[in-house]
Amino acid sequence: MGFNLHNLKGLLDTKNKGTQGSGGNGIIDLLNKLPLDKIIQKLPLEKLLTPEFMQKYTSFKSIGEMLQKMGLGSNNDSATQVMLVPKDKMDNQLSQNTQFSSLQQMLQKAAEFYASRKSGNK
């Protein structure tokens, strides 16, 4: 089974055309079914965990600041450092320091944010 997230605008258009009333959430439903590695394979972390996303949905200015303050890296770390942290440790820190209960949940929100920006919705 393969998923193609390259056309996120198309997914959002599908989401907005009649699926809302039937309980479907388009990209959200799709992302809920994808494992983390597939989300990251289709949408690089640098495109998801941008300073804009971090400032809107966390109390941190960047992914580096978040990693440093959570004791998981340094202020200079890029988004790829997130995947080097053991999943349970990352999930635990995210649930304690952000509105997200897991990295999966954070990346799902980041992908939704990314898709809305690409489609012109702010």
C-alpha cells in the first residue's frame, strides 16, 4: 500500500468537497494511518517543523530550542535530530512540554499546517 503526499493541496481539496459531513478529514485521516517513517519520507522534517509551526503550536521558537530545553539536543540541532531521540523519550518530553502527546501527533499537526500553507489557507 503506497501513499503519495506530494499533492497535499489535492488532498485538502478532497477534504473540503463533501467529506466533512461524512466524518472524513482528508489529510488528517490519511496521516493517522501512516507510520512516522512514512510521513517523514513524504514530507521532510525541515518542511514540517519550521520556526513558524513551532512558534504557533509550541512555546519554542525553533526545533533546536525545543530540543535544547527538553535536554534532548542543542539549540543548533536541525529537525532531523528529532528522529535520533528514542521514541518513548521524545513522546514523554513532548507530552510534558507541549500540547502534543506524541511525536506522531505533532507531525500530524505539522503536516496539516504545512498543507494549509501550501493551499493558501492561513
